[in-house]
Amino acid sequence: MKAKLLLSYRRKLSASLFKEIHVWRLPQPLAGSSHPYKYRLALVNGDHKHIDDQECALTFSSMPQLLIDFDRDIQYWRQYP
């Protein structure tokens, strides 16, 4: 079984900002992981202004909680750039 794409979308948040989410279900967890998901969550500035390219460590409990936490982080980042 290959990885199965479960979720893939880009949502515009403002004239120059959007979030992008991609989630795959893997046939088995990746090394060092206890869940069968691979995901990419991104907050992107479409103005091509300087953005710090950061990876944030997240504790995975469930896919719905991961998405809730990402939305909460986006709200924080937009409030405190």
C-alpha cells in the first residue's frame, strides 16, 4: 500500500497570506513516529516579503488536534509578527 493523500488544500487568509495543509496516511509509521501520518502545514506570505523559514516541533495526539493547534498558532503569529 502506498501513502494515501487524505487532505490537501490552500486557504487564503488575507490579500497576501494563506495557509497550506497536506496530510498523507502511510502504510506504517515513519521511523521515530508512533502514528501513520505524514503532514506539511505551512503559513505562506504571498507578498514575498521576508519570512523566517521555521520548523516547529509539535506533539502529535490526533489529526483533528494537530489542525486545531496549527490554527491557534496562526492566530498567534498574525497577532505577534
